[in-house]
Amino acid sequence: MPPSSARIRPSRSPSPSPRARARPSTEGGGAGLEAIQPLGRRNRHCAECAAGPLALLVRADGAPHCLDCADLGHLVFLPRGDTALTRRAREASSLSVVVVRRNRRRRRYERQGVLVEEAALALAERRCLADADARARRRERDAARRAAEDVRFTAAFAAEIRTLFPSCPAERAERIAAHASRRGSGRVGRSAAGRALDAAAVTAAVRAAVRHDDSDYDALLMAGVQRAEARRRVRGVVDGVLDGWREARTPRTPRWPGRAEPRT
Ligand SMILES: [Zn+2]
């Protein structure tokens, strides 16, 4: 039977409730219930039922007791290591016991895990799984949102190209916008000015595209011409294309109001 939610304490309650105070506190390992994994052979049998040797014992009145005699036999062991699972299991369990083992070299008891109610552990495991699922779902949503943003941004970028260069073919505008706004590319479209669709940034993206696609710029670079010199040589061609695109499109026919392509 799953524990009722009333038994689940908030993880960071400012002060323990009277009920929480009344039951044995296991916080900080101070006055809490403790079970020991014994090291030696001595005192490893239950003082009450003589069962043993015990792998786990509880000291009461100076004598070892088995978990059953200590009324803790219904608890299950959760090894240390998963902080979130441990915290949740202890919160959901009305009874929890810290399991310790003596470290002889360090001369101290070290925590090995906790004993909690099986239902509490199951609940805690479900919640941790749900958290992992929620994180995965959030990652998916974030990725989808970024993709949608990219699509919107690219469309806005293409629209701005078509505003500045009305005669630029729609397909070219879309290709330039997609190239310029590709996420993570560091291209002009992703700079602050590009995101704000600054006219100079949009023009720079168009100019770069025309330089590569409509001039000998790339061939000049391949031939070993310095970048500045190559740019100087193709400037006339590039400016010519840009000037042509800046001119207003040929008027659309009224019968085809949605037609975006200039008639050529
Ligand atoms: Zn016993």
C-alpha cells in the first residue's frame, strides 16, 4: 500500500512538526535510529531470539538485536549513493534507519545507506523516474521551441531581405536567410544586429551571398588573390546585383495577388 501523502514531509520544513519530533529523528545521524553492519565475530547474535550471525543489528540496552526483534524487519535497505532517491525515500517513509559500519582505520562509523519502508522506496523511485522523464520532455520542448524560433527568425530575415531588395528572388532570399541564421554558426544573422534585423546586417548577409554566388570572388580566393583585393575586384559586379535587387519588383497582376516571384 503506498503511503498517504500526509506522511510525506516537505523536504525543507523550517521546523519539524510535533509528530516528527515525537518519533525517532534520523536527521544528521544524531539521536536517530541506527543499524550496524558488524565487523567482528563477537556479539553478532540477537540477544532476544538468538538468531545469527547477524549481518545487520540494532543495539538496544547495550545488546545486539536482530531487525525483526527490533520491529524493523519490514524495512528494505537502500545503499548510499543516490542522494535524491535517499532523500525522497526517507521523506516518504514513516520510519527510517541509518545503516553504519565501523571504519577501523578512521576510527569512526560510516554511513552505508538507509532502511526504509518498501512502499516509500517504490514511491521515491517513481518520483525520481518522473523527474528524469520531465527533464527529457523539457529538453524536447526546448529543442522544438528553438527550431520554431529558427523558422520564425529565418522567415523574418527573408522578409526583411525582400523589403530591402524587392527584386531579389524569393528563393534566393530564403536561402540567404537560412544560411545567415543557422544556429550556432556565428554568422551575421545570429549576431545581435542580425537578430534585430538591422538593415546593415541584413545587407551584409545579402552582399556576402551575392559575392559567393554571383561573382568570381571564390575563384579569386582559390587562385590565391588576397581577400581585400578579391573583394575590390568583384565590388562592381556585386553592387550591380544589389542595385538590381533594390529596384521595385515588376507590378503584380491583380489576378495573382499572392504571387511573390517577379515575372522574368
Ligand atoms: Zn531477534
